[in-house]
Amino acid sequence: MSQPPKNKAVPSSRIARLSRIGSLATKIAGSVVAQGTTKLLSGQRPVLSDMLLTPKNMQRITNQLASLRGAAMKLGQLISMDAGELLSPQLSAILARLREDADPMPKAQLQGVLDSALGTGWQDRLLYFSYAPIAAASIGQVHKAITMDGETLALKVQYPGIRDSINSDVDNVASIIKLSGMLPAALDIKPLLAEAKQQLHDEADYRREGRMMSRYGAALGDYPALVVPALHSALSTDTVLAMTHLNSEPIESLSEAPADVRNQLMTDMFRLFFDEVFDFRLIQSDPNMANFRYMPDTQQIALLDFGACREVPAPIADGYLALLRAMASDDMTGVARAAQDIGLMLDTHTDDQQAAVLAMGKLACEALYTDGPYDFGNSDLLTRVQAAGMSLSFDQDFWHVPPADAIFIHRKLGGLYFLAKRLNVQVDLRIAAQRWLG
């Protein structure tokens, strides 16, 4: 059984956070020197990547990112989730730690954050407040509260100093990632880092998240099986987000529900994805499992965390609609045209590279070509798509970075595929996308 997280103060000043990163780099460098000296004395030729990517060094990186929280931890999550196929199994396992709950703030630090955000005496406005968080993640932690009129709320409280540290955190952690050799040297991650900074600034703006949550909830009118919390404005600020508390369980508990319930709810989730891109033009782009919760009493899914909501530009939405319709009719010429319009590939890429991109796209749409329900639970589709991506990158030397909007759309769809497999469901993807197939 895993140990409960320990309370650890969040370093809130830039100097304190930079000191943590610098200390980490010093320890890693010392480890490399020690190992290199030992290998030289024993007549071996040291290999830098082998000395950097030791389990001990990776554990150091993971623990430090988890203690810093904020952008540092979030970037580690993105690496472990989105680039897992590029990393060694040992490293992927260690970085998976960053997908778990963060270490919560001590009570004194939490009290200071709430006093600053809501004013001293804020407790007098509540009938009940639990100092023990019900969840703790990269940007903030969540607490249960009850208002004087008996409404149960969830208060998301942002860690101190997170917003001011985003840019420096991303740059500092990216430097360590480059030093460690965790990502291929040919991969230009500068555009992704810039996009990561922007998204993290958006996620750290709780007033924006409140607006996005309300806007998304209003758009969700045609989905009675899906629930979004309601904003409680009176207790919301830039760094505290108050919303209705939804009694729910981890989404994994849905796997115990009857097959017809699981299949229908997952069909709704895929239908929602298509509507997000083509109708709402607003997508919740973070498919973290913790952002989906199951409500067994009502057999609904609660959707949480709208800091990662982003608008889908019309040209991107139109491009993907053309891509979907071309894929559904097996019109690969139309698929190629749509892929170029979106920016998934360029006409300057070789014929072999473009053919490989299209083949991988068709593979990813395998469920769309299936007559009747697709068995996600027993499918190895994700593994095959990862293998195709590896082959495209390393065999075809294709290191093109598509537009950020496309990356987040793919990330959301990939997260839904993962969730569908985890819940062992069968979904007819054509039925889920029926409204948009023309």
C-alpha cells in the first residue's frame, strides 16, 4: 500500500525555486563525475547518457519536480504522458510518479494563501472547511467546504508563487531534460515550450478557468449523462476557485459498472469530443484520468478541471472535419489535402514521409472503419500507433512539429482511447461521430 503524501511547503519565490533546480543539477553533475571516474579507473569508457539516466538521477529529478509543483511538475507530467514512447521503460515508470497526487501544503502555508486571497476571517463565511485536501495536483489542491446555507463546495487553492515562476520553471526544467538526453536532439521543442508556458499561465488564472467552466457547462446541455460543476463566484478569486462539490469516485471505478453503462458513457465521451472540436469550438484539452470522475448513484461522469480549456480556431476545426469525412469514406487524397491544410505534414516532405503520415493516420482511425462496436478493451491499437510514430520519427527521419492546436486535439483523442481501453468498452465510433459524417 502506498504511503499517504506528506505535507511539504511549496517554494514560492523565484530564488528558492531556482535554488532547488540548481541543487538538483549539482547533484546530477556530481553523480556523473563520480561514475565517470570509477569507470575510467576500471578501464571502461564512460558513456554520458548512461551516467545521466541512472535510476537514482531520475528519482532525483522526479522528486524535485514533485516538490516544486507548478510548471515544473506539469512539464514532467507532459513528458511522461506524451513522450513515453521515446523514453526507456525504467524512466517512464519513474516519471509516472508525477501523474500521481502532489505533496499538499502544510496547514500554515495554506492558511496564508487563503488569508491573502479571501481576507482574514474568511472562515466566518463558511459553516465548515476541511484543511485536509481531497486532492492535490500540480497547480493547486482541493478542499471541501460547506456554506452557511448548506451548499457543499470544492475549493481549489493555488500554490503560492506558481504563476510568477512558470516561465523560469519551464526553461530550467527544459535545460535539465536536454542535459539528460531524454528527448532526441533532432526534436525542436521550442514551440512546444512556448505553448506550454501559455497554457500554464491560462491554467494558473482561476478567474479564466471559472469562465471556461461556466461556458463549457452551458454548451453541455445535450449531455444529461455528463456533469460540470457550477461556479460559486462569491468565494472565487485569481487564486481560489469555488465550485459545487460533486460526489464521485475515481473514473476507474466505472470498470465495475455493467457493460452497457460503460459502453454508453464512453460513447457519450467520444460524441462530446467531436462536438468540442466542430460545434463548441472549445476543447478541454487535458485528458488526465483525474479530470474524469464517476458518479455511481446517478450513473453520470463528472468533468473537472477547465484550466486547460482552449478555443479551436475555425480553420483547424474545418480542417479536421474534412479529415474526418475523408477518412470515413476512405478518400486518402482528401485525407492528404486536409492533413496539409491542418499542418500535420508539408508538401516539402518526401513522398515516403507523407505516405507514412497518412498510413499512421489511417491506423489511428481504425475504429472508424470497423462495422459495429470497436473493442477498445482488447485492442492493441495504442501500441501499434506508438510503434508507427517511432518508425516515422526514426526510420523516416520525420521530426515535424504540427500546430499546437492539433497537438492538443490529438492528445485529447489519445486520452479517450486510453480511457476506453482502461474501462474495457466497446464503442461504435461511427455512431459517436454520426452527426458530423455528412
